[in-house]
Amino acid sequence: MNRILSICFTLFLFLGLQAREVRKPNIDYVNLFIGTASDRGQTDPAATVPYGMIKAGPDCIPASHVGYDYRRTLISGFSINRLGGVGCSGAGGNLTIRPALPATELHIVKQGEEAVPGYYATLLDNGIRAELTATNEVAVERFTFPEQPETVHPFHFDFSSSLASFQDCDYRQVSPYELEGWISARNTCDKGLYKFYFHLHATERLDSLLERTDRGFTCAVSTRNRRVEFRIAVSPIGTEKARKAYVRLSDSSFEDICQEAFKLWEEKLSVVDVEGGSEDDKTMFYTSLYRCFLSPFNVTSADGYFLNSQGRVERAEGYTYYSSWSLWDTYRTKFPLLTLLDPGAMSHFCQSLVRLYETGKDAWSTNHEPVPTTRTEHAGILLLDAFRKGIDRVDLARCYPYMQREAAAMAPQSPDSYLETAYDYWALAQVAAELRLKTDAEAYRQQSADTWKPVWREKFRDIDPERFDVMHGDGLYEGTLWQYRWAVPFDLEALCGEAGGKEKLLGQLEYFFEYELYNQGNQPDIHAPYIFSRLGRPDLTRRWVNKLLTKPLNHWYGTHRKWEKPYHGKAFRPVPEAYIPEMDDNDGTMAAWYVFSALGMYPLTPGEPSYELLPPLFTSVVFHLPGGKRFAIEKPAGIDLEKPVKASLNGQPATEMTRIAHQTIVDGGTLTFCN
């Protein structure tokens, strides 16, 4: 008997090890070329670390919003920074190194191109292999020459390259191997400025000049070692800080740096495990999750200093200061996701935003930014959401006076801006309530209602099929009246009243989806499928979310127009043309929408500590939470989403469970779905 037990135990261990070996690590599902083709995501395969300032990658000609376009092979060279799909012409694309003469065409050889988190490499048509990796502050670019009789090769350094408008630069050679200087450029849509300093070190001499201008130079680099490596360290504060960042890496090889970047990404991507979906589903999921950890950027020096929005250097006491925001997009999905999956980092993000309020934040960008950035509207909603979900050190009292000042200066003009401003007033009312300022809370609640209700009655209540389906109609920013009329998730009960009752609003929402008026390609209405659940029809939320995740549908809308013929296809595909046409990832906003929806939950109203709930795309989801806690979601493979769905939490029936509190997840447990 003991022998049989021993054999069974050995077999059990063997099968268990085999099972573990079959399961790929989460990081292996990341495909950095998803969403990099055409205007179908505006993502990039650049080498970076989580929340890193450095995003080192190739820039194509013509450049996309992020520099890179998978369809193109002609490149200008390799730059060190960029933002993910933020519109206009993007921002970044600075300090380009080109292993060729300026006038010579340089092409990527697509068969020799590869990328994994923390590493990008490609063969070029001149025979050189380029490899890039990064730390938070340092881009490492290695070029390997083919075996050839030449003893030197030209390299061009362009300090004026920029995706948005270039402003100014200066540089000097401090040794035969080193350069120092600074670069400034406009931010997204040419709003505001950022400036950074750099220290560049080469493993071969750079003093054999072929041409020099104020904006760059070309030199002949020795090929005797068949390899040259450039390390470009950056700092928003000064060249001395940049030089120290370079020195800290002096004992680390290219392989060491690449391996460390890979480990950092493994850690981030291990926060949630999914099982039971297709390989394509997992690839789309983990690539989308990867995109959510790209920003904001850590802009604090190793000794704790950062550049504030007034252009002054100050010390970050007890936290790390972050910058680079695209909050008009990301407050909806990405930051609620990071609040759930990376609460430690989220605390630092919130402390940074509180300090930004204190030093002065513009709705878009100041003239003293440390890195490329975009917009900071709706920061109050983000801070409220994080505070109510238990994120540490979110000091609402410190920034409340500045939030009030910001609210007093709001001047909505178009119908959509009235609805968005009302959300900000609602959040400010909630902040006041948390601070026990009852009079303020009531005043801001009333101001919120007085802001959205009159314009909703005038512009959105009485449906005119022709007028409602016009992009930019009535002065709207990006969308139609149909798409913006749902932008009151913070006051749905009142919205039902304004529409003539819950059943009437529900019928209008059904019409909106059935007649293909929804736009997955832009932010204003991406929460709309989840309103069904709040109106008592979770079955319709399940139906439409599942369709949007898995089915080919007709999509009629770009960012600025309705097409004559719809694009028919899936909204999310694990290919370079990942999204529908003109759909940008918007700094991880759409990636986070996919992640949340695939997990079976969604933050319908950031600022409320709960999520709309539905069965996940996968049969098993496991969150690995701080303190060693674990929250699991289980769904049998054969569940029918068109039939009533039951749920149990920790073994207790919860049949009507269509929402889940944030704290319930954080406490750990098991949620099970079945028919």
C-alpha cells in the first residue's frame, strides 16, 4: 500500500510539474506589435520599464503619433521618448540616433525585427543590427556592424527631432566619448513645454566630425570592435543628475540592463492570472495590461529631487514624484485599474497630483513640464476614486482649496463640456462630504445638477434622429449627441427622471446599441454598455460587452466623422491593426477598458468604490493582492450569457449580485458564476 501511495504521489507531482510547465508565463503573451499599424491603436514597441521616462524605439517616415508605424520600413532613426496614442502628432521623439548619413535612406528589415518588454531589436538594410533597452532614466542603444572591410561608419545625432513642435536645444562635447546638453519641445497639440537634460556616452570616439550644426552632427564611428553602444541618460533637473544616472549603470552590461527590465515587467504582469480563454484572448489581455503600466513617468532623481510645475527643483519627501498625464482619457479606466492592481504606485501618483495642484496645474500642460505630457482635467475625480478605494496618503484636505479654485474657473461652452463639468462638480461635492464640509457638499451637488440638467433637457432629451447622429454637432468635441447623452453616470437616477423614467431611458439605450450608434473608438460613451446593468438589465450588459470583446460588428464612427460605410470587424484583435480605424489607445485608456471588461467588472462611475459585475471572458481569474491576499473569479466554460446568471461569494449565494465593492475584492475570496 505504501509503495502504491508513493507511486501515486510521484505521479501527482510529475503531472503537477507538467501542468505548470505547460502554462506560459504571463509576460510571454505580450505582443508589442499589437496596435502599432496605421491609425489602429497608435501604440509602439519601444524598450522601456514600468512608468519609465525612457521609451527607446524607431521613428518611421512619415511618423505616427508615437513615431513608429508597423506598416512602414523607412525610418529617421531611434529616439528615446514618446507617449502612447494621445492624439494630434503625439509628443516626444527626441534625441534621434541614426546609423547612416542624414541623406541616406534607412529601412527596417521586417524579418529581423523583434520586441519583448524591455527590449527592441531590428536588422537594418545597411546590415547593422540595432538593439535597444532601458532603465527609468537611461536609453541603451547597441549597434552591431556586419563583417565588412570598412573601418568607420557614419552616425548622425539629431537633437531637434520631435513629434510635436521642436523648441530649442544645446549640446557640447565634454570628452571624445561624451556629449551633454538639453532639449525642449512642445507637448501634445503644441500646448505647453517640456525640457530635459542629457548625458550621452559612446563606447567609440565621437570626435571624427563629418558635419556639425547647432541642432546635431554627423561623425565617423570606428567599426573595429564590430559594435558600438550609446547610453543616453536624462534628467529634468540638469546634466549633473543625468551624468550620475549614467554612472550608476557603469558596472551593468547591456544584457544586465535588459534582464532587469524584463524582471520588472514580469512582476507587474504577475498581478493577475487568467485561464480558460483562447491564446488570442490571453495575448490581447496581457498586452493590454502591459500598456496600462507605461505611464505616468517617474521623474524623480535617485536622490529624491524633481522639477515642479513652476520650474523649480524640490525634494519629494517620502514619495516618488510622477508626471505625464492624459487624464481626460485615463481617469475613466486606466487609473481605476491601477488603483486595483497597483495600489502602491497609485499612492505615489495621487501624492504627485496633490503636489501638482499646489504648485499650479493647467488643464493641459504648463511651460515647465519634465517630460512629454497631455491633459490634467478631472484630476479631482481620480483622487476621489483613489481615496474611497483606500489608497494610502491621498490628502484631499491639502488640495481641496485648489480644487475649489479650479472649479470656480470652469467655463463650459459646448453641451458635452457642461456634462463633463457637472461630473467635476459632483466629485467636488463628494470630496467636501468626505471632509465633512456639509454646506460645501450640498452647494456643489446643486451646482452639478444645475450645470447638466438644463443643457440635457435642451440638447439631449428629445431625440431627433438626424440631429443626434452628427459628429461635432452642436459644437461637440468628439462625438454625437447620441454618444454624449449617457455622460452622467454619477447621477443616473436623476437622468432617468429627466428622460421620463427608467424604462424609457432603458429603451433608448437599447435603440442606441441595436441601431449601431455606439462608438467604441472614442472615450465619451465607452461606459454605456454598463449602464444597462444599473438600469436593471445586466443581461444586456453581458450581451453587448461580450459582443464588443469577441464578435465582428459594424462600427460607423471615427474620431471626427461618421463613415459612409461601416468598418465591419472586431474592435480588439491581437494584430498590428488591433483596433477599429482611428481608434487610439489614448495612453492606456482603451487597453484598460479591454482588461476590465475581460475581467468581468467595470468602474461605471469613477469616484464610487464599486464595479459593475458580469462573468469574465476567462473561466478563471486570480488577483494577487497586497498582503498575500487572493481574489478569484470562476466561470464554467459552458455558461450561457443569454440565460439568467447566478453568483456566489465565498460559497454564499448572491443571485442578484450585479455590482461588487472594491473592498470585497481587496479583502480576498472567491466569486463563482453559473446558470
